[in-house]
Amino acid sequence: MANGLTHLNERGEAHMVDVGGKDATRRRAVARAVLEAQPETVEAIIGGALKKGDALAVARIAGIMAAKKTADLIPLCHPIPLTKVEVEIIGEGVALVITASAETTGQTGVEMEALTAASVTALTLYDMAKAIDRGMTITNVQLVEKTGGKSGDYRRES
Amino acid sequence: MANGLTHLNERGEAHMVDVGGKDATRRRAVARAVLEAQPETVEAIIGGALKKGDALAVARIAGIMAAKKTADLIPLCHPIPLTKVEVEIIGEGVALVITASAETTGQTGVEMEALTAASVTALTLYDMAKAIDRGMTITNVQLVEKTGGKSGDYRRES
Amino acid sequence: MANGLTHLNERGEAHMVDVGGKDATRRRAVARAVLEAQPETVEAIIGGALKKGDALAVARIAGIMAAKKTADLIPLCHPIPLTKVEVEIIGEGVALVITASAETTGQTGVEMEALTAASVTALTLYDMAKAIDRGMTITNVQLVEKTGGKSGDYRRES
Amino acid sequence: MANGLTHLNERGEAHMVDVGGKDATRRRAVARAVLEAQPETVEAIIGGALKKGDALAVARIAGIMAAKKTADLIPLCHPIPLTKVEVEIIGEGVALVITASAETTGQTGVEMEALTAASVTALTLYDMAKAIDRGMTITNVQLVEKTGGKSGDYRRES
Amino acid sequence: MANGLTHLNERGEAHMVDVGGKDATRRRAVARAVLEAQPETVEAIIGGALKKGDALAVARIAGIMAAKKTADLIPLCHPIPLTKVEVEIIGEGVALVITASAETTGQTGVEMEALTAASVTALTLYDMAKAIDRGMTITNVQLVEKTGGKSGDYRRES
Amino acid sequence: MANGLTHLNERGEAHMVDVGGKDATRRRAVARAVLEAQPETVEAIIGGALKKGDALAVARIAGIMAAKKTADLIPLCHPIPLTKVEVEIIGEGVALVITASAETTGQTGVEMEALTAASVTALTLYDMAKAIDRGMTITNVQLVEKTGGKSGDYRRES
């Protein structure tokens, strides 16, 4: 382990760490991402939803599908059989707040799956609205909570 | 087009917009993402690099490979033959600043490719350091500049 | 060419045929698929849409994304830079009628992309409704029309 | 659950349903697809096989590989570790009849894997023969039988 | 460029090199791989082919499909629209000799596509025969020839 | 089973063999590949590493990520939840020696995962050095050892 980074061995080389000795337990993680945008942009996306536009559905589905691709995107992630994924998008003034949760019964946690789902949901919203608002910013991509596994539960304070 | 969102048709239904009539021109985009972390975490990642650890290389490569998967991740993105991708990571105190650039000669822009590269680079750094610092936040994911294409050049002000 | 099948060489071996000498022209294809189901199932899916449920959006997006994966699914298909994809779903009594269109400017046609989009849209509708109606049947998966390319235009008669 | 569709929550939003509480049991599904074609087309494909042409092998392998991609194609499908996949193609006059079976030991069924395998096998046959017969139709894509899991066994009547 | 390696910049960091200024020309590459095996193993594979077994077809198709995945496998490869791929397998005593060719009209060469096709064909043959011969060796994976592009033609001497 | 090849059924048709009845046990495999190159090429790659160039890291990561794609590349491989992957590259005069190991707790072995990781690592090194040395050869791709599973342990003699 180099510099306390578990994903590097004693020579500093990247490897996929051994989780073969860990128990397969129920694990869950929740992550958040925020898309800051002009009020008109938030309105266009949310309002689209009210008029049955697909904008929010496209973004939610992109996030769910991305959760399943996490091990293909993040080089040292283990492939995990997800048992549940959910993505919620709420409009709050000048921001869209995305909350993604992922669950598995496996040997390693699903933080990266939840974070990847939240990030890709935000990127997809950006893609759909970029023609009207190029200055949008994705911010506050963070782990909200995590349960299950030996390292203990975690809950972000704010 | 519903609510000004080009990716929805007049019935609000998502579609991949027609770019067949656009010229194939040289296009470039630069995006940024910032990973805020404890000073010790930034030091572990950057210091690992000084000692030839793979941490930064893993993250850069994840970003480059993710740029190539953009059309597979973002539902309404067109597949684009990227001609160049570059990812740079700089440590600045309590943050790692990621800059990703992408280029193509094609009928549509590469903003999403650059943003996806920056996001996945940040997620990969998070993955490698999460055992020592679960509170890291990815922030400031935004388009820095964009050139080429009919909609004109763009450069973020700050 | 064995038995008139262009995808097999004179020894009967599969190969990806040479399209390098063909012109890159504007090409378009439209395909159809029909999902036959109980009236209550059609109502649940379409009615869900009326109440802003995501069912139709999920299926449309699955079809669009599948079009982009065609060369990864169909072994001898050439990778094609799609310039447009659109999927439409209409409820008609005991059936949902799916129409998918795809376009490119390239050296080979997009029939398989349109057919793949229509098929995967139908499979996704099946997936969402299978808990209430296992007897659904996907039928009439066929090419409706095709334009562009040297082999000439095609339009299905009925 | 909206309109009885398990894949939508009470707000009508798509999610990947929670199967974490279900038992991992042996599950099996069989699906069918039929490719209707001109007699000469069926003969070209089947005859190719007699002369050691690869046509049927290409289609069978495409179906097997597609079964493994099901969760990547169908947005709300859970990733499943398939333990067996088999695809059979039989020529019957003006039709090729495809039967695909899939098995797993897991928390959810494999109907979609069998149906996806059958569909992609049919699409691959279409691709190989489309230069000689554009009017082919894929029909009768349906679940033949399903065993294992709490929802009980199913066997299609005809 | 570090140490003459074009894929590393002056700081030694990996990047996808800029090919945007290169001409799109016709390019072709041929690669080879050899699978050394027990005579009985070679016989089982080739003999299977004589009896219409799928062994060679499976391996050829795996190679063709792998060529299309090259940019997804090799981190710094550019995505390339392949216009032709062909894989040939010949049994020679205690070896199976694989020859793979790839073509494109693009801004960069297809050596890696041909080499990837040859390698994956060999790995697939290994997979099918490993239950009867675990000691097989893949050897002589090399570029046979390359035409097109500014760096000039290449033809391996032996 | 045709000709002793387990992956073909009695009619010679390819199928993904049934492993549903096998126990999920701890399994491990180690594979090797050698890249023969000019001494200057080996020096450029290894020396780059000494100067913190990314060459070896890129290749190691490509190998690790390829291990996770094995079931997508090798048509009849079962999808396997890898619990560990490691790739080591050592320079020895005119060769780079790659050793890849893979582990799982599953119903089938991980030989193909280890062999795929070693092969793709070698192909990636080839890609990065091909501009200075087109004559490189990948050789000695072979299984070094295998433990776990009913077929018994295996260790290559030399």
C-alpha cells in the first residue's frame, strides 16, 4: 500500500484489491450531485416534465444504466451484481438536486456505483440543456451515506 | 422542440437530433472538474506520483477511456470519432484540479466528451482515495471553452 | 460469396465485407416492431404515459441507445456514425406499434440500426410489463423503408 | 407502482426494482423467435450450413453474446451471472425457428436474457441475408417457458 | 514526447495523440498469431470444422468483433470506422496459424485492430480447447504488413 | 460434445456450457505474456517508468480492465465476478515479461481472465512503442498456474 492508498501496492502499482476474503453482505450507498443552472433552464427541464416531456426520465435512466457500467468506467472497481438502483431529481430554484442510491449483496461496497449514477444523471441533464445554457456547473458530487460492510456505516454531516 | 430543449421533439419525446446536415469541421472543447479533499489525501495522491505511484496515471487513463464511451453513457449523444483527448491533474492545496480536452473533426461538438472525461477522472481519484477520506467532494464540473461549429466559440469567464 | 450470402466468403467463412470503396452518402432506414399484449397491459403502459409515468420514455431511450450498439451486437455490422435516431411508440388496441428511424452519412446502410432500435424498444416494453402479462408477443419486426446507397431505395408494400 | 408496472414507482418514475431480499435460486427461461423469409433465403442460410458455411454459427454466437449484454441493453434489467446459454436454429420451409434458453442461480429471472438472445439471433440472420431478401419479418418473439423464482413456473400454451 | 514514445507527452503523461491534422486515407494492416497445441487438439478443432462444428467460426467471429472493440481495450487507441475485417485460421501440424486483416479510410492506422483480432481469435481457440490441453501457447503475435498513412508501408521480413 | 471440445454440443454447435451445478469455490489463475522488442524499445518503456512516465501504468491498467471484459470478448466465457486482478511487468533485456493473476469465488475458473489481461497488457505496450519499433512480437502467452475447481490444480513446468 503506497501512501495509504489501498489501490496501489507497495511498489506504487495499481491493482484491483483482493476482496475474496470478505463476506457477501447487504450494502447500500446514497450519493448526491447538484446541477446549478439559470432559473429558466431549471424551469425548462422541470416544466418539460410537467408537460410530459422526457427530460427527467432520460436523465434518470442514464444514471441507472451508468451505475451498471461502473466497473467498466472506474479502472480498479470490482464488478458488482446490483440488486437495486434508484435516481431522484428535484428542482430547487437555480439547481437540480440529484440523489442516487445503489444496493447489492456482495463483497464490496457500492459507493462508486451511486456516485457514478449521480454524476452521469447530471451530465445527461447538462447535455439536454446545453444549447440554452452553456454555463451550468455540476457541483456537490458527494457520498451522502453508506451502510453495510466491515468499514462501518457513514453518514455525511451536512 | 419542447421548452427550448433541443433533445425533445414537439411532443416532448427524447430523440437524437439530426446533425446530418451540419458540416464536418474541426471542433475542440475543454472541461474542468475539481476534487476537494483533505490536505493529507491530496498529498497521498500527488506524493504517490512523485514516488512513481500510479494514482494520477490511473485517473488520467480512466478519463481518456471515458471520453471514448461518452455516446454509450449519455443517451442522446452522437457517436464521435475523437482525434485527441488529454487529461491533466494538478494538486492545489486541498484540491486536485482536473482539466480535460477533446477534439474531433465532425458534425457535432465534443463538450460532453470533455465533461465526461473530467468527471470520470475525478470519480477515479475518489475511488482510489475513498478508504482514507470519504468526505471528498467533486465540484466545479464545467465547460471551460469550446471552439468550432456553427453555434460559435465559448469561453467561460472565471 | 457462399449461397448468395454476401457476409460469407467463397469458403463459407464469415467476414466483415469491404465497404471501403463505397461512397459516403446520406442514408436512412425506418423499421417497425409490434408488441401484442392484453388490452389492460397496453392501457397500463400508455396510461402510465398520460400520468407522466416513464414507461414509454424508458423504452424509447433503450431503443435509441441500442441503435448505437448495433455493431457491437450484430457480428458482421460495420461501425457507423449515426447522425439521427428517433423512436415512436403508438398504442393501438391490443398492440403497441414501434417505429424507429436511423440516419447516417456513411459507406453502408442503417437498416440494422433501425431494426435493432425497434427490437430493443419492444423488448424493453416487454420487460416493464412482464409481471402483469407474460404472454406478450413481439411481431412484425421488419424494414419499412430505406433510402440512399447504391442498392437503391426500398419501401415495404404493406 | 404505477398502473401495475413494477418498474415504475408510485410517482411513475423508472427504477431498478429491489431484488436484494429474494432468494438466489436456480432459474431458467426459454424464448422463441421466428424469421419468415423466402424459401430461397432459408435454403441459402441452411444450405450454407450444410456446406460448412458459418451463417448459423454466426447467428447462434451473436445470440449467446447478446444474452450476456442484456442488462446493458434493457435499462431496468439487473445484471445476472448466466450459468448457461444455448441457441438452436431450425429451418422449416419459409421460416427459421430460433429457440434460446438461459439459466442462472440468482435473485431474479432470465426471461429477458432468453428473449434478447432469440431476438439478436434473428436480427443477425436478417443482416446476413438482407442483400438477397429485404422483406424478411421477425415474428413470434415470445417466452416459451420459465422455471424457478417465487412468481411460479410458466409454460406458453401454443 | 518522453523517451521517443509518442503516446506520452513531455511530462511523461499518457494522452491520445492528435491525429486531427492527418489526412483520411485508405489504410490496411495484417497481423498474425499462432496457437501451438498438441496434435490431437489441432485435430479436434480442425476436425470439428470438417464435421460442421462451430469451433473455427466461433474464433473467427470473436476476432472480428474484437477488432471493433480495439479502442475500448487499448487505452490510447483512436476510435476507427473499420471498413473491412477478415480472419483466417489454418491448421499446420502442431499449430493453428491465424491471419487477421483490417481496413479503414481514416486518419490513423489499423495495426492495433489487426493485432487485437488475431490475439482474441487465438484466446477464443484456447478457451474452447483448454479442457483437453491446458499447455497451449499463443506465440508469434506480430504485424505482418501495413499500408497507407504517412509513416510508409511496412512488410515483415519473415 | 464434439471432438472432445466441451464448448460444442453433440451436433457441433457452440453453446455456453452449464456450470449451474458446480460449486462456487475460490479460484485463481496466473498467466504470462512476453513482448520481445529492441533493447532501445525496452529501455524507452522501462526508462519512461523510471522518469515517472505512464507507459507501464497504462499497460497494467489496460490489462486489469480487459480482465473485466473477458466474457464480452470470448464468446463462450461465463461472466465472472472477479475479486482480484493484478498485472506485473518486468523488463528483461530484449523483452518485457508480463504476469497477470485473477481470482474469483465462482462456479468456473478464471484462466481466460488472466490470459486476456496478459494479452491486452502486451498489446497496449505494443501500441505505445509501435512508432519506434514495428517488429515487436508477443510470444509465450500461456497459463502459468491455476488453482481451485473440480478439474484440479495446474502448474506449468517451465
